[in-house]
Amino acid sequence: MQKATIQLETLACPSCMQKIEGAVKALDGVDKDSLSVSFNSSKVKVNFDDEKISIKDIENAIDRLGYEVKKSQVKAL
């Protein structure tokens, strides 16, 4: 398992936060219970199984919604 913190450029509203949360939760390999999206800090925090999904896959899911990933940090759990 890996733990990721993804910094987004901006989140314009709480519904943006919900869209991102739904898209990331739908990905196979994401620990849905660990997912947190912060409107105030524009950060996504999530644990994921790196044998099933990569950080790039998670970033791409966010990007497809129209939100720009500024940077990501991944740590082993």
C-alpha cells in the first residue's frame, strides 16, 4: 500500500470536491475509507494498492474531470 497526497491547483466549490471524491473512489485499488478531499487546502489524500493502480492513474482520473494536479507525493505505508 502507498499513501498519496495530491495538491491541486484550485477547487472552486464544494461540488468540485464531491466530483473528485466520486471519481477517485470508483477506481479499483483505492482504499475508499482513506480518501479525503479538502476544499480549503485543495488536497486529495488517499491510500492505494500500487499493485492494482498507480498514482498516475489517480491523477489522470482527476485530470479528466478538468482539475489540474499541481504535484503529488507518495509514501509507502
